[in-house]
Amino acid sequence: MTTNDLETNAASDHNVTTLEANLVHIEELTQRLLIAMGQARKIPNALQGPSHELYFKAASSYMTEMINNPAKLIEQQVAFWGKSVKHFVEAQHLLAQGKLAPATDETPDDHRFRHELWHTNPYFNFIKQQYLMNSAAVQQAVDEIEGLDSAEKKRLKYFSRQIIDMACPTNFLATNPEALALAAETEGESLIAGLENMIADLEANNGDLVVTLADKAAFALGKNLATTPGSVVYRNHLFELIQYAPTTEKVHETPLIIFPPWINKFYILDLKPENSLIKWAVDQGHTVFVVSWVNPDASYKNTSMSDYIEDGYLTAINEVKQICDVKKVNAVGYCIAGTTLSLTLALMKQRKDTSVKSATFFTTLTDFSDQGEVGVFLDDDFVDGIEQEVAETGILDSFFMSRTFSFLRANDLIYGPAIKSYMMGKAPPAFDLLYWNGDGTNLPAKMAVEYLRGLCQRDEFANDGFTVCGTKVKLKDVSVPLCAIACETDHIAAWKSSYAGIQKMGSKDKTFILSESGHIAGIINPPSKRKYGHYTNPDLGMNADDWYQSADKHDGSWWNRWDVWLSRKSGKMVDSRQPGGDDHPILSASPGSYVSAK
């Protein structure tokens, strides 16, 4: 035996010993895993998926069609069988010839299968091809089911897609070549690191498996997020009011107050200086205020939409008027905060309150006749479950909302991160947007149900009227000059639905801008990036498709265009204002205390 043989055997023995030790460690970690999983909350069945009625109706429709039109279904099945058998025969033929090569691959490109072994290894390529063929067959069968109304068909397609995505071979260690190769290369260390990541997530979330999307240790509010200088100048039970320090000698006379959504935290508008809409607006010469909403607990159970309007919007607007000694403000509402700003403006119209000079809406729905992708979660089966849950707990926990929005982009926000973290043992990235995405807030029980029932399901605001603060208000009551920004690929607030709501508002001065990209990236799109463009068209009398077809396309961000519009509504230039005043002492430095509540 040579020296090289001895060294090889020693290395082999070392590898085996290391692997065995790692497997023992995995067994120890498994005990921690079981303990952590035992702490998980009991999730109501109604919030786990759609009611069985949807699948029963789909199955009934499928069986009826099979009886009435068997040729159509046989044709579907034969086509699927033919592709599957042909694929199997080709793979077997190559193996019989001693060729370790994949069969002909005509399946579409899919970003989940980027690793080279999916394309070069015959085993993994066979699995990939068959999965994609299976997926296509299921989707075709669902697409061609008749006997369901459009809403049912939409839900069936969505939840079928969820099942298909969950069954992807990349989601399982035995059929994920990248994870297997890394496990072999690291002698099992990657699996241990992955299991530790999973246990850490379970322990951090009281047994609920919530994938950590971003390195939480990499960020701190006020240090490298939400750093625009400002001060908390007012606080009540619902919000803190932040006024930002000026960066120009002169500012517009009319201040700007921004209402962010209370299902997330305001610092999406102030992630870092280079993409902070707040800092940018301050630099354009606006006196900027931002509402930082409280993160409610069970004691807020009976807080209603009326409370948010009276003690939130109207109070904040009044405080800004006092601080700046003005009679009017300009207001911005983002997402659900834009919806509630619309309700507030309609109420102010009824009360003959002219405190708002102009309103801007970011990705705002006010007409819910078409609920977009999120509409699959707005039928009675889910909403009944939510109503029962909040009646017991007093809040709609951020866990449920975060999970719902994540499932709208499951491959990007659930399965992809889980594979990297749990199968490959990789640490989450230091990504500010994903950090914010995981920093959710709760909703008060009463307000959540009012929103889901009255606005989303019954679409009362756009039709017969929605009652707030004892007054029935309608969408046509919104009559101030307005500018709306929607996003082309928004999966939460579909742009065509946003457009429909703006059309129904009573204002004679309307501007509608369609930004490229989605719900966040389309809004947080600073001019310096020159990344996403936008569309404009002054004719809001046509339907959404015609508006889009005849719109002008512009390169770059919409921010500068909006500033031109806003500046015209903001009055003369006056000396810049420092935060607070004699009647509004500084309570703390921004970003304040409410934003930090978990």
C-alpha cells in the first residue's frame, strides 16, 4: 500500500466520521424541532384553504362534462399520456444504449430549474420534464372546466396553481440536485445549518413556520432604516405624527401629510436615503409629515374604521394645520390608507370641511367590483374564518395577513427562501425591502371585519354608500383635486380596479399615472435609479384597456411628474419650518416608538 493510498483511506475515514457526527447532530436537532412545532398555534380550518364546496363543484362540473362530452376529456388524457410515455421511452432508450444523457427536452424554461443538473443529469431532467408536463395537464384540465362562474373559476385556477407549486420537485431534498450536491460537498453541514435555520424560525414564531426573508441583525430602525431626520410632534392612541426637518431654506406653504397603510409600517417610504420617498419630498421643498400607526393588540378589539378616520386622519390633518398655521394640507394615502383617505374625504365633503387641498393615492382600491388576485381570499369561506378568529383574539394577527400576501407570490416569498434556508443552510440576505416585508402589524378586530365585509365584499363605497362616523358616504363625494398612481403588475391592488375607482370619484381635476412594476417597486422608484417607466393619458373617460393603449410611455420614475403636479397645489414659497412648535413640543426623534412595536 502506498503513501497516497494511506492518505486517501484516512481522508475517506475522516469524511465518514464527520458525516456520522453530523447525522447524530441532526437527531439532536430533531428533538428541538419537535418541541418547537408543539408550540404552534391552532389555525382555524377556514383559514387553511377554500371550502370543500369549491372543489366539490369543480369535481361535479368535471364529471358532468365527462358524461356530456367524453371525447374532449379523452383527447386531453390521451395527449397527456402520449407525452408521458414518449418521454419515458426516450429516456429508457438512451439508458439501454449506455448513454447517461437526458431525453429531448421541449418543456418551457422555468427559473426554479436553473441548476445545471436539471438539464444534464438524466434522472433529474426526467423528473423535471414530467413535473412540468403534469403541471400543464392539470392547468389545462382546470382551464377547460365548464359550469363554474368567473369568480369560482378564478379561485379554482389559483388554488390549483398553489397545489402544483407546492408539489414542485425543487421543494423536496430527494429531488433537488443542488441541495443534494451541497450536502455531499459539505459532508452534511448544509443540512445541519438548514435544520438550525428552520428551528430558529419556529422558535422565533412560537411554533409557526415563517421563513425569515432577511437578516434581521443587519438592520436597525433609526440607524440604517428610517434615517431621514425628523421628530415626533404629536401622539395619541392610534398614531404618532412625525414632522421631518427641512433641507431647503424655502418650502411650499401647504404642508404634505402622508398616510401609510396600517397593515405595514411606514418606513417602506424611508428605507434608505437613496430610495426614500420621504427624504426626496423634503428635498423638493415640501414640509412633510408622516403618520406612524400603532401596532394594535387585543385591547383595540372594538376600534372601528370610524375611529381611524376621526382619531386618525381628521386628528392628524388638524394637528398639521395647527403646527404649520395653515388652513389646508395636501394628503397622500398608500394602499388601504388611500382607501380610508377616500372615505375621509367623502365624509369631509358631507361636513363641508375643506381642510384638504389635494389628495394623492398610491395603489389604492376604492371600487372592489374586481378585487384582483387577492380576491381569491375574499369569499365567505375565508372571511367567515377571519371573523371567527378576530372575535376570539381581538385582532387580525399579522401572521395571517403576511401568509396571505406571501401565497400570492409563493415561489418567491415561501418556497424559494425555504429551499435556500432549510435545505441549503444559507443565511438570509441583508435586504432592506424583505426585512420590512417581515415586519408586519396587526389589525383591530372590528375595523378588519368592517373593511372585509363592507368595502371588499359588498363594495358599498362605490355603490349605495359606506357608513362611517354616523354618515353614509359615497365614492362620488370625493371631489378634491387628485392624482392617483397605480402599478402595472400590482398583485394586491390591480391597476384596472384602481382606475375604475378614480373614474367614479367626483373630482373635476383628476390625474392618473400608471407605473411599471408592482405594488412596492412601482412606488418606491426614485428618479436616480432610472429603472421603471410610467404611462400617462389625460382622458379618463375611456375604459382601462383603451386608456392603456392610447397612453404615452415615459422613461424613468413618476416622482418628478408628481412633484410638478403637487407643487402647483402647494402654494407660495415660505421660510422653512422646524419640527414642532410651542403647542407641539418634540416628543422624540423619528422614527418614534410605535414603529418598533412587534
